[in-house]
Amino acid sequence: MLTIVLIDDDPISTFVTEKLISKNVKQPCQFFKYQSAKTALNEIYQIRPNYLFLDLNMPEMTGWDFLDNFDSQKNEAEIYILSSSVDERDINKASKYQVVKDYLSKPLIKKYIKSIFN
């Protein structure tokens, strides 16, 4: 079973992402959804997800803060930034993080899902 963590303060975005993945990935998936990056960071090492989708703009702790505090030695999740920002500076900054596999714009689309999960 694939374990997927969704970190986004927008529950509608999380709902859409979960439904799209569930519908287009053949393997069974277990989802862990967080509206707080801080809470997710505290629990992520016990969950040990295969995939993690991370929003950037969130209150309390941003996606950038999450990445700065995430210990990739303790978790081998493939991390994808899923953001509504199309700012080149964000895209360039994301590429500087070795743990980030790709920067995707919201909403997640079938084409992205096929490239991630195949």
C-alpha cells in the first residue's frame, strides 16, 4: 500500500488532490492529511510516507520552513511541491532542495499523476 501525505491549509485542494490520486493510481493508497505543516513535521517520521505533497503558503509554518526542518535521513519520501504560485523565484528556490522531486502547480492534473506514480 502506498502511503501519501498531503500538507495544505486548504481542505478543498487536499480533497481534490486525494480524489484525483485515488482515481488514477492502481495501487491502494492510504492518505494522511494535514492543514498544519508543523503538526505534519512532528508525525512524519512515524508515518514514513512514500510520497509527500506540500503547499508553500500556509500560516504558522510555511512549506519552506517544513523543508528547512525536514530530515531526509529519517524519511525517504518523494516530496513534491504543489503550489498555486507560479513565481519563478519559488520554482528556482524549490530546485535548490535536494529532497524536492518536482514543483507542480495546483490543481494536480492526470498528466502529473501518471509521471509521479508510474
